[in-house]
Amino acid sequence: MTFGFIGTGNMGGALARAARKKLPGENILLANRTAAKAEALAAELGCRAVDNAAAAEQAEFLFLGVKPYMVAGLMEEIGPVLAARKDRFVLVSMAAALTIPDLRQRGCGDWPVIRIMPNTPSAVGEGVIFYTCDGVTEEELAAFLEAMSGAGRLLPLDDHLMDAGSAVAGCGPAFVDLFMEAMADGGVACGLSRPMAMECAAQTLIGAAKLMLATGTHPGALKDAVCSPSGATIQGVRTLEKAGFRGAVIDAVIAAYEKSAQMK
């Protein structure tokens, strides 16, 4: 299989790194508006830097890693190249907010499409990648999922729910980063060194998340297990609740979801 990436920004680069775990470097094509960026990533991963036309001509799975408002222009550029192909290929869109019908209206025609919503932890194999398909065979989907398995958890999701999933998993790393930084700041305020506080906060988040996934226990029950009667933890939880912590997080997810609806 040959994977082509048009756009090697944060997400395109993260997915290219994930694909490189499963595919030989010569099977990964990298293209970017700023050629030097694609060339630098290609040198890092041992892949091939090409232009958009070459990626469109050769890739069996072609990732469209551009902003939603750029999709129509990109398809005007590479559409004739794709139309001239005699072999089968799959377009893979990571454009936020654009449903598969939206993509088809912007030049993706009747070609097979996989729409994905990944997040940045995909770069280290701990991502969430939602996907939905149209016109893709079972064999193509299986090959795609295997090649991208190094990115993290690939979860099927209906097209109309992609924005909701992205508001949690796509935007969520920024929310978690804020919480992690605040946790570390609190540790520094209590006397920990900055490096120790950062490592402690990060590992605590990793551990809590893995515990929930491994046990299937509701996070509320896990929280209760840490909150001893008259203990320190429950006082911290009380302080967070007094500040509206959970309501603020819920509002942040809803705000991100509503903004996605405006980005088409």
C-alpha cells in the first residue's frame, strides 16, 4: 500500500508518523504547501517528499490534511489528476466539520472516502481516531485500520456524530493540557520542583485514564475510591466543585462542538 499525505501539519505529521510504524518509508508520500516542511518530515521518517500532484497520482490512500475552507481549492487542483487514474484509490479526509456529503460537494465526487477525526496523541500511538466510510470495501477498510493501528484507538462513528466526537477527543488534549499545567502549578506552589511537578501531573493523568480503560469502572466510582472520609482528596474535590469545574468542562466541549458547526 502507498499512503499519501497532502498537508504535513500537526495532524498530518502525527498520522504520517503512525503510518511509518507499519509501512516502509518508500510507501509514504509527503506533500505540503511549504515544501521544506514535507522534506524535513520525510528526512526524519525516511519517506518520500513529493508535490500534491504526485501524491494524488500514486497514493492508494490519499489523506487530505487541509483546513475545511481549503478542501474545494485542493480538489480543483488535484481533481484532474485523480480523474485520470485507472486504478482504485481511497480519499481520507481529516477536515473538521465537513461530512461526507459536504466533501462530495467540494469535489470529492464519487470516489471512495474515509472521513476521520484524529487527535494529536496519535503521534505517540495513544490517539483517538474516529472514522466513517462511504464506498470503501471491507478489504480496503481492514488494510487502512491495520496500517493506522500504530496511531491508537480507531473507533467507528456515524458521520453526523463526528463533530461531537471531535469536541471530546480532538479538542480534549488542549483541555487536558490546561488541567495538567494547573496540577503542576499547584505542585510547585506546594514546594515541588517544576520538573517533578510536571512529571507527576502527567503520569497521574496517564495512570488514571489507563485504570478506567483497563477496569471499565465508571470514573465517578474511581473518584469515590480515592476520597477517604474527612480526607484531603474530598476537600480538593469540594474546591473544584465550588469553582464549577465539571460545568466548565462540559461547557468547553459544547462550545467546541458548536464552533465546529460554523466551520463548514
